[in-house]
Amino acid sequence: MQQATPTELATTYAALILVDAESAITPDKLLALTSAAGVEIEPVWAALLVAALEGKNIKAIMLATLNAANDVAPGPADADSEPVDSKAPDGDSDSESYLYPECQWTTDFMKEECC
């Protein structure tokens, strides 16, 4: 399997930041985030990613992936580690960065810079 390029990673991470901020994924927002990260991409790639993600429930896909990873039996190195809980804490079903509560900056950044 071929590794992702920095451009592919930057656009993917930008899209995930927008999803986490519950903001619409648009080419302009993707370009603003990747530019802020120091990665310049051609507008056509941002538009293609937006078209590919249109109508998809990205949060559901992410949670399904996390749940599938949790269902895998732990290997010898993982036997002592605690499992990752991919579900929101009780009463926090709207997902305000519940997977990484220390990373609240993502939504703050989006409100100030992009949205």
C-alpha cells in the first residue's frame, strides 16, 4: 500500500477538523486550513474532496472504524493497556471533541479563522 502524500494528509486532516467543528466542508475552508498549516494545494483537489465527501456521514464512518479497531483482540503488547472508549460520555452525545477533550483548539480555530 502506498503512503499518503503530505497534500493528501493535509486535506484529509482539514476535512476532519471541519467535521469536528460541525462546520460545512467547503473547498474554501479546506484551502484556508491547509494554507494555515503551510501546505498549498490546488483548488481542484479541494473541490474533488468536497464532492467525494458530499452526502457522507463522516462522524459515523469514524466511529465505526474506531469501534471495529476496539473489537480486534489485543496482541501481546496490548494485553496490559486499557481499551479506547470511542463513545461519547453520558449526556454528551453531540460530540464536542469528546475523543480528544484536550484538543478544544480545533473548534476555537475554526470559529476565529475559517467560519
